[in-house]
Amino acid sequence: RAWSFLYCSSLCTKERAWSFLYCLHSRPRFHSTMRAWVFFLLCLAGKSLAAPQQDALPEEAEVVEDAEEVLGVNPVQVEVGEFDEAIEDEEEEVVAPENPCLNHHCKHGKVCEVDESNNPMCVCQDPTSCPASVSEFERVCSNDNKTYESTCQFFATKCALEGTKKGHKLHLDYIGPCKYIAPCLDLELTEFPLRMRDWLKNVLVTLYER
């Protein structure tokens, strides 16, 4: 009978189920245990009748918030966080001030340096800072018959002597090491005026004949 009641409760309305339950209670031969089972099955029947009403409720549509897209950015970079790191790197990057000596030119023998006010100025170069000569043709000879390792060393030395009589007379003579000039003998020094006289006489005669 319990199974018959369950079948009836699933097919009929609530009023017929209660009528059937009343018939069961009206018979005194049922044991109290059967009453407990009927009460349990009644609970299940009520739950089964209430279930369709809950299922009939409209489901609330899930609201999906689309992530705000960044224009002009690769979506892969946005997901892995590369875009944020690139922005941080750009913010942390500090532009170094331009060196004033880049557009300031100095003459030979001088280099550009910045003073306390960040203004460029030309100072004499240290001769020892010049690179050593690699070949023999990089050496130069001055008019005082002195060989310098390079033109850099020569002009740096001339700059250091600037304002002096020696520095004013010092000039570049020719490229290459200075040639050896043997000292003059006493006889050559005595004959030098006569030889100069003869040389000048020959020059004047040649010009006159032309």
C-alpha cells in the first residue's frame, strides 16, 4: 500500500493524496511502523510536487563583464602582463642630459671639458694621453729638429708652450722622423760667407741674362 500511495501521489493532485492517506489511517489494523513509513513517503511526495515549481523559475542570466580592451595592444601581452611591464620601464627610463661638448669644437692640441656651470671650454691636451705611433710615417719633425710620436703630441706640446717665445717659434717642419744633421766643422763655418756670396752672384747673373 505504501508503494501504491507513492504512485498515486506522483500522478494525482495533493487533494487525492491526502484522501488516500486518510483511508490508510482509518483502518486500525496498520501498525505504528506503517504510519512512520507513510509520513516519510508523504514528505517525499511533497518534495517531488514542489520541485517542478522551483525548476520553473527563470534562471538569472549570468552577467559577464568583458575585460576592458586596450587599443593598439597585443592581447597576448595584456594577458601575460608584458604591457604593464613595458609601461613601467618607460616611466623609469630617465633621459640623460646632452653633453655640451658634442657640438663644441676645439683646435689641434686642445680638448673640450665642462666647467662647474656645465659650459664647454677648450683646454690644452696632455701630451701623454696621445696614442703611441704605429708606423714610422705617423711621426713628425719640428723646425727645432725634434721628432714627435704623432701630430697629436706635437700640437699638445705647442699648446702647452702657448704664450712663450719658444712656443711661438715652434712649427711643424715635415712628416716623418727628423733626419740626422751633423754639426758644422770650423772650416765650413769660415767658408760659409764666401759660399753664400758666390751663390747669390750666380743667381743675379742668371736673372740678368733672362
